[in-house]
Amino acid sequence: MALTFLFDSLFDERLKENAFRKEDLAKISGLTENAAEEVLSDIRSGKRGYAEIVSNRNLADASVKLAGEISSRFKNLVIAGIGGSALGPRALFRALRHPFHNMLPQEKRGKGMNLYFLENVDPDTFRSTFDVINESETAFLIITKSGSTVETMSQFMIIRDLLTKKFGENGYRERTIAITDPQNGRLRDIVKHDRLCSLPIPENIGGRFSVFSPVGIFPAACCGVDAEKLLKGAEKMSREILSSGTENNPALRFAQLMYLAQEFYKRNILVVMPYRDALLDTAEWFQQLWAESLGKEKNNKGERVNTGMTPVRALGVIDQHSQLQLYMEGPHDKVVLIIGVKEFRNTVMVPRTLEEFPDVAYIGNHSLNEILKIEENATAESLTNAQRPVFRIELDRVDEEDIGALMMFFEFATAYAGGLYQINAFDQPGVEHGKKILYKALKKPGY
């Protein structure tokens, strides 16, 4: 595992008046110490379990064992979940398996089930999923901690009815797994009533921080991801962060810089731009983590602050041809994070050809690997020269350890940012308002 954090480019003198200032970091030193202590206290007390979960091998072993049993009996796994119950598993799947995993023949794919995600309640997407699977070869995973999520439970009710009618109660039971609260919630009640196989989401872990719980580990293991290496990378990053002082803690420094960006420099948009297709879903996972955690109306004192930095996902090089124009010449309200990767799984050369057309022939004898890396560097250089703040995080490779480390880094950074903003980074009252309106419209009892 090796992640490199290149934060100093935010202080580059070429940014001129848009450069970040070291003296501003000093101005928030007291706030930083309080945020760091709050995060540490929450972890030590067991109030927040996102760091401890990577060392909980009992839960991981149970998830991997069940994944082995399910994958030995079924070809496909359909996952019904939304938000953190789907974004984390999908990010792991897209990052760590073949980009066309579900289309590969068994002899090329090797071990691992096909994964399909039912996130939205779009009826066309839902119905179309069943056009590409054989239900007799498919297991269904239902993920919701509360057990009352309308989107997920509506899908579950359809699946339950379909499987019961087609395979009987035993057939439904052997094809259905639930991941939910260990004690409470309606899905837990249904698990007991229907005698379903289930795994728990620890009580001290919320949905968007649940990727290293069974929520992420079980489906990852089902599709052939090495869960042990994933947790190893996350655990190493957790130890590095918790053993670091204020000056050399990368997650805390990330949170500080983003706090300065918004509160001091009025840059309230964070563009996350990975230069690997495999990391786009990881950027989407981060988008929810950062937005839902930090977008809050009130601070911990009950004062109205309406704070939060808007995360935007982009993809290099695709978005050089769609969004970069705005980042280069549009409003000065953004910071760009480029996520690069040093090593590729494949090398693809451009042949030396079309010599009669020199304006394209020059591309020959270069690799796609080289072109992608040059474009990444060119984007960073261009943004800096245009006085647009940009910084980078680099992974050695897209593998289990580095992905585990990156996602743990982002979870800590989000927790630290909550401390700096002095808000609760672990609730989502704005989302709850919409749920109440939905419950009333659907005539839920009590609403």
C-alpha cells in the first residue's frame, strides 16, 4: 500500500492571489486540535465505529464465509440498496474487478459472482434487470440499516413475492440475504419472521461509513475481491492517521485545506477527478460521503450556518473535453483534486502507422498509458498556470490495499472536516425531511 499526498501545489506561487496561505493554517490551529481530539474521542469511546470495523475480523470472516457459500450455489448476486448501501459495494466492484466482469465467460472471469445493482426505483431499470438474469441462478441481497427505506423495501417486496411464487418459501429463503441493523428495524423483524440468512451493520456505523462492514465486504467477497487485503490497506491507513501528529496527518490536512477553501477563500466546490475509469465509482461514493456528511443547516450549538462544500465528480480525460473549460476560465469557486495511479494492469501501444499524415502519425510508438499520464500532468499544469487551485493524490496501483487505504483516508477526512465545521457529520436531517413527505404521500401509518 502506498498513497502519495501532493498538497503543496495549493500553495504554488504561480497561483498568485489564489494560492493558499500557510499563515491561514496557523489561524485554525486551535480549531484543528479540537477537531482531531473529537475524532479520537469518538473512536476510543466506541461512538463511531468506522475505524474499528477494519480490525473486527469476526464480522469480516462471517461475511467471507457466507460469500463462499452463496457463490458456490449461485451465479449472480442482485443487490437492492440505495445511498451508502449501494455506492460502497459498487465502488469496490468497479475498482477491483474487470470492467466487463459480468460479460466475461467463466474461464476468463475466474472466481466470483456477477453483481447487479438495484439502486433507483426506476421501473424500467428494475424490470430490465430480470431480462439478463436467470432467477434460479441468482441470489438477492437486501441492504438497509433502518429496514424502512422505501426504495429498498419496495424492491424487496417485489423480489420476495416473485421468488416465493416461483420457488416456494424455501426457494425464496435460500436465495435471499439481508444486511441490516443487528437488533432493531423492520427488516430485522422480517429476517426473524421469514428465517432469512443475515449479516449485521454495527450500531455505531452509519450507511455512508459502512463500506468496510458486511455492507461492502460481503458483496466484494462474492465477486472475487480479496477482502483480507482490502481490510489490510484500510487498517494500515487508519493506524497511520491515528498515530500521526497534527502536522503530518494526511486526512486532517485534507480537511484543513478544504475548510480553508470554503471558509477563507470562498471556493465551495470540490471537483474530484480520477484519471482511471476504475475509480469513477469511488469518486461517486466520496461524493455522497462528503455532501451528506457536511451539508448542514445548523452547527452543534444550534446556530444556522448552512455550510458544506459541494463535491463534483469528473473523469480524466473524458471531462477535459466537457468540464475543464469551466474549471479553467469560469468562476473562481472551485478546488480540483486529481487522483492519479502510477501503475496500470495493461500496456497498450499505438502502432507506428499513417506516416503519410504527419499531424497524426506522431502519436505512433506511444502507449495509451503514456498518453493518459501526460494528459493528467497537463491538466494539473494548465490549472495551476490559470491560477486555479489543484492538488493530487496518487495511488501506486488500483488494487485492494490501495483502494482500502484511499476509502479509509476519505472517511477520516470527512470526520475531521465535521469537527472543523463544528457540525454533526454523521446525521442527515435534510434527507429525513424528504422521507417524511414521502411517507405521508404513501399513507404510511402515523404520517
